[in-house]
Amino acid sequence: MPPAISDVTKELWKTAAGAGTRPDKARRAAAVVRVVGGYRWVGLYDVGRETISVLTRDPRPFSERDRELLGACAGAQAGLWDR
């Protein structure tokens, strides 16, 4: 049985508040999401008004579909959960 959402949220808050650089924290947060969600790949991105930058991403090819999804999410100011 997966952990309760509140447990996941607590773990992510703990990661964000902990020691380390922003990229280190992003890698730890991605690991939490990957394990809890059962995802093979997790990427965290910094989405600004003009640019999208990679904070952390598992090594895998970055496809045109990825670019399209990121662009759509940035335009809608929404997150993306893609299995």
C-alpha cells in the first residue's frame, strides 16, 4: 500500500527545508516522487515566463513530445504527471 499523501507531502517539505543546494534538493525530491509514484523517470523543471530550465531529470532521451508537453504546461501554468 502506498504511503498517504500527507506523508509524501511531509517528506517533500522536509527535503525542501533541509540542507543542500537547490539542485541537490531537487534530486532528493525527484527520488521521493519516483519511489512513491512508481515512476521510471522523474524530471523537475524551473518554469519562468520566458524559459524552462532543467533542475533535475533522469537520464533518458528528451523527445519532441517532452518539449511539447513542457510548453503546454508552462502556457497553462500547470503541472504534468505523465506515466
